[in-house]
Amino acid sequence: MAYGPAPESDAEARDWIARHNATFGHFIGGASTDPGATFATKNPATGEVLARVTQGTAADIDAAVAAATDAFPAWSGLTCHARARILYAIARLLQKHARLFAVLETMDNGKPIRESRDIDIPLAQRHFYHHAGLAQLRDAERPGHAPIGVCGQIIPWNFPLLMLAWKIAPALAAGNTVVLKPAEYTSLTALLFADICQEAGVPPGVVNIVTGDGDTGAALVDHPGIAKIAFTGSTGVGRRIREATAGSGKSLTLELGGKSPYIIFDDADIDSAIEGLVDAIWFNQGQVCCAGSRLLVQEGIAGDVYARLRARMARLRLGDPLDKCIDIGSLVDPVQHQRVTALVDANTEGDTYRAPLDLPAGGAFYPPTLITGLSPAAPLMQEEIFGPVLVATTFRTPAEAVEIANNTRYGLAASVWTENLNLALDIAPKLAAGVVWVNATNLFDAAAPFGGVRESGFGREGGWEGLDAYLKPTAPLNPAPVIAPIAAPETPQPPALDRTAKMYIGGKQARPDSGYSTPVWSPDGALLGHVGTGNRKD
């Protein structure tokens, strides 16, 4: 079906870049540094140079760690409420400037504006809102714990701002200070986030951002002033980081690559499963660590699934990422395009189908691709492609599906599609995966921990489990219980929970339409509780 372009304006993002003269230094000690030796950051959809970013040196890392070290005593010494207020302010400012962040993310990364606008930026906001709450509750929920210290954080290019939120929000909520290195391809939203930190009142040195390539990241990992390293990226780099930190006393969490199975049983709702599959593998052009890149289909329905999937692929829309009608944008860089091309071209098994879509001239666009008939041991079934390429094989029984799904060195996520929930709940625990989705995929929330097993890493991001990675115990884990008498309060105390009394309408209790409540006080001025405030509709 024909459609007209619906471009999102990039004027505000370009104005922000221009205000910085399209050349950026680091963000250290609460201020931007003068640019040093720089490299270009480009729009991968056009090849246009957007700005020049400073290559971080060992001296830059020294300065950032020193600033974070100096800021740590005051930041960790704040009350939980004070830290929560600042995290909340960051969340509100991310929300206020959501459009600017979304457009800049799309320009720098190549992902469709619909994804950055509707998924990445709102979820980043959610992480800061949620961790503002965790910050407020830290001492009550995690007594006998303290922040670790200065945290070094290294994030990838596939979800630049979201990965920043996954790292910085729990670290600050726990009371740590951070030095973050964004990916060299996608540094701009991290630098825009630095502006947000200043506006939100983050004390100088609490958040430091040093841009650069892998050498900058290595300097951060090796720095003796770092107490913890948090890394999201490839398994190969994660392995080197673990070797570098072994024996150093540094805490370490790794969220690494994946080759996630997407299992469709013969009783599944096939159309729903295919729509879920579009999200699982072609979301962000397949550049997702938990992408459902291995399709396992029960043998009896394989032909039908493949036919419907090819038809759906032909209707995907590929083009300018700033077009709000686009489903698939550009890969992040020509280097990634070359890597995906080389892996697919080296394959000699199965049948390859490329969606018949027109590729824009220029840019790092790659067509959605399906390769069927592969053996479970085929290289493309084992290696992470990190592009819009889906590989497929078949299975006969649930036991065989589990065996094929686990036939990989990774273990990040899995999706199971069946109308038989007993079957799903039976095989889910047998899958070697940190996360298993049932009749769904790519479900994320700041309250839900996410992470992998095997060579997909260790540690969790999100929820209390994610916050725990930024705390250390200060007391014995199993101290002797202390039993103290409970004295009756001298005066009535306000209720510990929200005990708002409902109204009684139509023979049952009902909440007021207004959603508001009125406090009820005792004669001596103590708050007894709340009652609903009715309105005309009630």
C-alpha cells in the first residue's frame, strides 16, 4: 500500500548541535571540557557528519575518576530523599525534552523515530522515575548496605540513552558516583544528558561522561580508582573485561550478546506469533542483544509459518529513520553493515529470502532477511549476527525444541508461543535463558530484572536486583536477631499505608470518580486517615 512520507523535524536537534559548535568535549566535574583530538559521529542513514566528539585519553579518565572520587562522600552522605528528588528531576527533564532526545537518538543511531520516540525515551524516563522511588526506600529496604564507590560504566550503541539510564539510574539511587563511556558511534544523547544533569541539580562530579573508542574504555576498566565496572556489549569484549578485572577487587556485572530462540508450537496463534517475531528480530534492525534471531518452528506448521512470514516481510517499510511511517531504519555504521553482509554471504546452507524492498541510496541499510532449512549446528544458528537476519529450523517434540534452543553458548532470552500454558510453563524452566517470554517478546520494565546466563553475562539490570549490584554489605549477612519490646505510641500515629475509605454506591464500595481524597483529623490534630472526595458523577 502506498503511503506518503511523514518526516519528523530535526531542527531542534540541529540547533542543539550548533550551540555546541558541532564539537564536543567531555563532561567532567559538572562542566564540559575543551575539545581535544576529535573523531566524527555520523548519521548512518545518510553518511552526514553530525558533529565531532573528543577521543578520551588516560588523562581524561584520571580527571573524571578524580572528580567522581571527590564527589562521592557528599553524594553518598545525602539523605535518601535528597537523592530521590534529583533522580526525579532527571526523569521529569527527560520527559520535558523527550522529542529532542528521540530525534537526536534517531539521527545518531539510525533507528526509526517511532522506536526512539515510543520505546527508548519513555523507558529511559521510567527507569529514572522508578529508581527515584528505590532511592527513597534504600535504607529501609536494604539496611546494612552502603554504596560501592566510583562506578565505571561502558554502554553500547544499539540503545544509547536507554542503556545510559539502565546504568546511571541504579548507581545514583544507591549513592554511587559514575564515570560513563558511551559508544563511539552514538555519543550525542549522552552529552545531551549531561546538560540535563546540570539542569536537574546533580552535584558536580556525581555524573561524568568521557567519550572515546575502545582504548578509552580499557583505560576506564584498568583505572585503580574504580570500584565497580558495569558493561553492556559484545561477549568478546566482556570476556576481556573479566580477564582485566580478575583479582583486582573490582565488582563486575556484564550484560552481553545473545542468540535467543523464538519457539512456535503447532497450536500457537500463528498471526500473533509472526507479529511478535517482527518485533523480536526486526526491532532496531536486529541490533538487539536479546533479539529472537533463531526461529524454531514445529515441523507440521513450518511451511505455513514461513509463507506468512515472507508475506509479512514484503510489507515492511524501510527508509529514512526520521519518517514516522518507517518500520526499519539503518544499521548503526557501514562497519556493522559489512560485518552482517560477510556473515550472511559466507553461509552455504538453507534457503535465503530477502524482502523485496527498495534500499535508499547511501546509508547502511540492509534488507530484512530470512534463512530457512539450517541445521542447529550451522554457523548462522550459533553466531550472533546483530542485524536484520532471521535464521530458522524445525523441531518435532517439546523435548527437541528445548534441546535445540539450548544448543548455543549464549543464554539471554527466549520466547515461547503456544496456546497451552501448561506446556509453556513446563519448558520455560528448562530453557537456558535469563528471561523467558510466553506469547510475547521484548517486554521490559524498570521494576523487572533483566540479564543472562552462560556467555550472555551475569548480574541483572532493573528492579531491586539491579540496585543490589551497586551496594555492598556493611554488616554480617545473618546477624543475631535483636528482640526489643514494642512500646505503645504516646499519641495516635498516621496509618502506615494508604487506607482511604471508599464510598458506598449501588450496594458496593466504590472509589470516587475524582480520584481525590480528604484527610480526617482527630480532635488533637492527629491524622486518622482519608475518605474519598465525591463529585457530581458519583
